[in-house]
Amino acid sequence: MVDELRRLLEFMRPAFSRRATYNWFVIVVVGLLLRSDTFGVSSIVRALSLTPQSYPCLVHFFHSAAWSAHGLMALWWQWLVGRDVGYGLGSRIVLIGDHTKTPKDGRKMPAVTTLHQDSETASKPSFFRGHHWGCIAMLVQACGKFFAMPLWATIQEGLATVADSDDASMPKTIRIVTMAQHVAKAMGRSAYLVLDAYFAAGSVFQAAAQLQHGDHNLVHILTRAKKNVVAYCPAPPKNKPKRGRPKKYGRKLRLIKLFDSKAHALQSAQALVYNRLEPVRYLALNLLWKPTKGILRFILVETSRGRMILISSDLTLDPTAALELYCRRVTIETLFDTLKNTMGAMAYHFWSRYLRHVSRRPKKNDQQHRISSNPKRTQNTLAAIEKFVNVQLLVLGVLQLIARAYPEQVKTKASCWLRTVNAYTPSEFVTRTALAKAIKTNLCGLAKDWITQLIHRRQEHDEDQGVDKQVA
């Protein structure tokens, strides 16, 4: 397990233009694996028993211009391509995209905006201040267990207050598609992008159709439609041509009514619905959809959980395969839970002294303009936030790879009691416990590997303190 971690850290060396910055990256990764609390950067100092002088160096590391979150994650994608761990459907890998929100009360924290709470929990407020994140993950299978392996995360809202650019004004829905296209292109694989009903918009399918991979879309969209969705049959050709433009849209169909229609008989099949094999009924139709002005594949599915309508830009997608892919979209929700509660990735507090503070209780329809006396430094603070979260994504992905490759070794080394063992592949929590024990054994022993020696130097004294402070 430790050798696998060491090989990955060595593979990440080209992402850093300076050796000192790379050394701090290794310390950060090991510290995130060993820490027992989730209080940001200071927890790394406590986990590795570093000197107090290491704290400003760690803060400077995330603000450093010697590396970027995108450059680091691009190497992570190459590492996954070499391991060939992605779950595929035909020649395409399966990507999952979604949004998550985290409360942030910092008055000088960039990109903090007022967000609406979509949760149905009554104890949560309807609106709160925080960051809106967009994340792309890859579906991975290990001994029958499916999980979402994180690939990339960026802040989606509030960017116009930090940097005036075309990307800052891009809608959140299209931004997720652009991220997925960038990942698929970098990995050299075409992909299916599975999204929830929030992304059932014409602009999403149009954005996916702009980038081609050969004769097909680089990324095909699969999402769930709203219950009031309508589509049109192609207009039948006329025997005698008339003046004017020929009619494009034919008969209008309210798809939810087709479940009970006798004119469209649903077919029966067996499918995995949330890891449970059960009989389902389905109907696949290629129809015109006015938001895209083109033909999409509408799949009506009836399961024991109810009825739903799926939309796909792939006109040849098998209905049962589409249903199973959409049911596995829930793995990204598990990813968000692990990222927040197990890894503590959202416990960051980077703020900019150059940013004018705003009210914690903004008035209704009051667009507060975040004015910065030094926009470049404020943009650097925003980049530090994304770096912190993406390093956590990388650590979480490493734990998933180790759990997939060494399940028996992880269970033996962790030696932790579990009330219910529901899968052969261990969870991220058990894997981190096992890997942390192995790393602590090396730190407390006489191990001669370069990671242990690097941490020992930081624990004893900071000989290169003056040099390392220049990582920013």
C-alpha cells in the first residue's frame, strides 16, 4: 500500500515547477492521511508533529504559483488511464457530474454567494451563504461494488465578483458539461455523462454536441426528464409540396401519458435497479425536442420504485443499460458525503485581505459587488481554495485505488471492527485507517524511504525555512 502511494507521488512530480513546492505537496498528502481532525491546514501540523514554523509554509504552499489544481489533476487523469480502472459501456467510460454546496460565513472569502437550500430537511435554512461546487467523477467497479472516483472540482458561482471573464458568466449546467469534455479529451476516451434532472435543459445537450470525437459526440448526455416533458414525432412527408418551409414537428406527445397508452406497448426485461435485480417495463422512442431542435432518445421506465423518463443524446443507447447507469448516479452523492464528513475537504478558511467585506445578511435583490484592491491576489486566494479541495480529491481517489487493488491487505492492516460488512471492497474510512497505520509504523521506525526522511527533517528543524517560504 505504501509503495503504491509512493509511486503515485513520484508520478505527480511534473505538476510542480519547484522542488521545494513538491516536497510540501508530499507532506500535505501524508498529513491528510494521518490527521485525526478536520480543522484545515493546522490539522496537518498536528498530525505530523511539525514545528510551528511549518504552518505559514503550508499556507504559502496552497497560494504558490509553482503549481495549479488543473495541472495536478491532469496528471491524476493520466495515472487512471494507465491503470484502466474506469467502468465502460462499450467503448465509452462513464462520468458522473453534480453540484454540492458548502456553507461559508467568511466576509472576506472570495466567491461566497447566497445559495438556495435544495434539501427537504426542515431544520436547514432556505438560504445561506457559501460556495457552490461542481464535481466530475468516474464510475469504477470493484468486485461488484460501484463507486465514484473523483476527477475534478471547481467553484461554480460567484466567480464574476473575482474575475471578469467569459468563463465566469457561463451557466453552471454548461460548466459541468465543459469540465466533462475536458476530462474525456485529456483521457483520450469518449464518455457518457450521467446527470440528474436539474440538467435536463436544451443548452446542456447543445453544449455536448459541439465537441465531436470522430463521427460521434465526445460526451453523450444521460439525464432524467421532468414529468411534464413533451416531445414531437417527426412530421410526415407531404405527397404534394407546397410553398413555404416544410413542417418539421409532427404529433405532440406528453410522455408521462404514454405509460397508460394502449398505442405504445411497454416491453419487459430484467435490470439492476440500485443493485437489486428486478423486472422492469420500458419504452424507447427517438423524438424531436424543441429545446434542442433535434432528435433525442426518450426512455420511459417503470420499476418497483415508480415511473421515470430518461433522456439521452445517444440514439442507440440500450434502455436497460441507460436505467442501470442512471441508478449508479447516486454514487456521487456518497462521494460528497465521504468528502465532507470523512475527509473534511470543505473545512477550509482561505480569505483575502484585499477583498471588501460584505454583509452576512444581504437584503433582498441586493447584488453586493465584491470590490478588491488587488484582484490578482484575490484570484490567487480563490485558486488556493480549489487547490485545497482538489488535493483532498486526489487523496480520496488514492484510497479508492488501494481499496480496489489490495482489499485483503487493507482489512488485515486496519484490524478495525465493523458491525456490518456489506462489501468485499473496503470503504475509504477503513482504507485510510490501514494506510495511516502503515505510514505511522515507518515514521516511528527506522524506515529509509525518502518520504519518511522528508517528514523527519520537518519534525526536527527547518533548515530550509528561508527557502521554503518562497514557494508562494
